[in-house]
Amino acid sequence: MKTAIITGASHGIGAAIAVELLHSDYRVYGIGRDFSEMTELLFTEVPEEKRGFFRPLPMDLCDTHSLITAVQNIRQKHKICLLVNNAGVGYFGPHEELNPAKIHEMVTINVEIPMLLCQLLLRDLKETQGQIIQISSVTAKKNNNTHGCAYGATKAALTSFSSSLWEEVRKYGVRITTIHPDMTASGFYRNANFKEAGEPDAHLLPKDVADTVHMLLTAREGMVFTDLTLTPQKHKIERK
């Protein structure tokens, strides 16, 4: 059985990806905070015989010491075949209205943690010829992210890092894909004064991203999607 680690696995896109990985016969170590949503999904979306292969790891990703210890403990038991850096945080509004704590949190969760986990797990991933999937954002592709410039910058940094890392490790058989989702109905915009529009063709669903992950996992060996952008048919938001 292959083993995967996914951050932000307790809700939204991360929980949907975790469910997909369980269906694909992975043992999944999910890092997150409150697993109540994921627990419900396990009982409604995952066959009983596979539920035990989800191992929740409740923690604050900003506590890098605990994260490193947890990952090292997992590596003592299993070789990692898949890393999904999904956790992300965004604060929106005029940059002058952010505070240092919010800026620090975005840089830590969106950039530092993916870099750290890739560094910790690259030896395993080379040995297993495994895969890294980075969940970035469509904002990484934009030249301007007014009222979200710090968040957009962190996601652009993740995308740039992933592209460079791919060129570094491709010769070892490691695959890296960066997914750039647009507005997704996942609860991500709880810190903003806007949210995704309610029409079905004006937002993505977490399962859309999970289905994309399934496509990546089942792609022909030797062929790699390095960069994917997912977007709804219509561009529309709603003010809260």
C-alpha cells in the first residue's frame, strides 16, 4: 500500500483529496486542525474497510518543530510516495490593514511549510519515484492582486519554487504538479468580505480538485502535467 501525506486535510479541498486517495488505496496521513468535517466524510464517502487507513494528525502547521517530529515518525514506518501540499491561508483587503501576524502566517503556511516538507521527504520520493502535488492558486498567475497582494505573492512563490524543484528532481523520476484552482466553494474565503458566487457555473467544488488529483495519479508513467489551472465557466463573486 502506498503512503501519502497531505496538509490541510481536515476540510474543503484537502478533505476531498484525502477521500480520493483512500478510494485509490492509499494510506493517508492528514495534517489539519479540526477533523469534524473529515470524520463525516469518512462515514458517508469512504467504504468501511478503508476508513482505518486515514490517520489524522491534529496540529498547527506554524509549529514547525511538531510538524518535523511527526513527519520523521511517519518516515520510520513508511516510505512516502505522495506529498500533497494543500494547506493555505489568505487574508484580504488593503495591505496597510494587515498586521504582522497575518503576513507571517501566510508566508509560513503558503510558502515555508511546502518547502520544508519537500526537503524532508525528497529522499523518500526519489526512492519511490513518487509525486508532489502543490495546491497553489489562480492568483499566482496574475500580475496584480489588488486587496490580496501578500496572499498572491505567497502563491506565486509556491508556483515558482515548484517549477524550479521540478527541473531539479525530474531526472530521479519524481513528478511535480502545481494546481491553480480559481474560486472554490470550500470555506477558504471566511476571512474575506467576499465569497464565491452561488451559481454552479461560477465556482469550483473541492471534488473538482480531487478529481484532478485522481487524473494525475493515473496518468501514464513518463508523462507529467507540471502546471494546471482550474476555473469555473463564469467569473463572479458575491459580497458578504
